[in-house]
Amino acid sequence: MSKKIKLKTWWKNNYDEPYCPRSVQRLARLGRILPRPIIENGRYMVLKGAKYIELDTKNERVKLEVNTNNVDIINLMSQF
């Protein structure tokens, strides 16, 4: 099992970008770091091998529009 480290330490070990506590903690709360960090003694702790999951909002939006359009057409056709 991997060792738990502070969220700040994990960020500095994996990324060159400056550490911004609010941003990184927000990512933890939103579930964008997997496995999800947990709060121990008032601090976020994360497994050393955790990964940041980046979402592509443009592609997600396109997928939702396509699915919504298909569902609407099918629902409209089934009502008549």
C-alpha cells in the first residue's frame, strides 16, 4: 500500500506549477484527484501514487448535446 502524504507535498512532487492551496483543495473536493484525498487532523492526505484527472469540458458538452438530441427525437416520435 502506498504511503499517505500531504496534498501540498504531492502537488510539489508531481507538478511544476506553483502550489495554490484553494485551487488544489478544490480539486480534491470535486474528486479530480484519484484516489480521493481524505482529511486527517484538518489536513488533506493523499496516496503518493494518486493522479490528477483533467476533464475536457468541450468534449463533454458535445457528448451531452448529441445524447440530448437523440433522446428528444426518440421521445417525440414515441408520443405520436
